[in-house]
Amino acid sequence: MKTVDSPAVLLILTGALLQSVGGPTYLSQIGYVAAAVALLCGTLVFSERYSLLTWFGAAVIVVAIVVSVRAQRSPQRTE
């Protein structure tokens, strides 16, 4: 089995795979998800403390992603 030695090559391949599976909208949401995951990891791993407003922002990100994924999965209406 071949391995990928360069992080840049891995990033490009992963981005291409995600875009082919989910499209550009799905791929553009990765940054928002990464921010929310980093917030959670900072709290759990490094015992960081964040304000209630920051957690509210993370909740808004989660809700927006759920709405977006549901909209992409639903059949398109034609009028």
C-alpha cells in the first residue's frame, strides 16, 4: 500500500474527494466545522473557558450545517 508523504498532497486529495462527494457547498462548510471542533477540543483538552456567546455561535454553526445538509438531500421541487 502506498502512503502519501506530503501534507499538501493529502490536503488536495482530501479536498477533491470531499468536493466530488458533497459538492462545493459541503466543502465550504469544513472551515466552520473545524472552528466548532477546535472550540470543543480546546475546552476538553486544554481546559479553556469560553463565553456563552461563543457557545451560542457554535450552536448556530451546527444548526446551519444540519439545515444545509437536509436541503441538499431533499428532492428538488419543480414548479
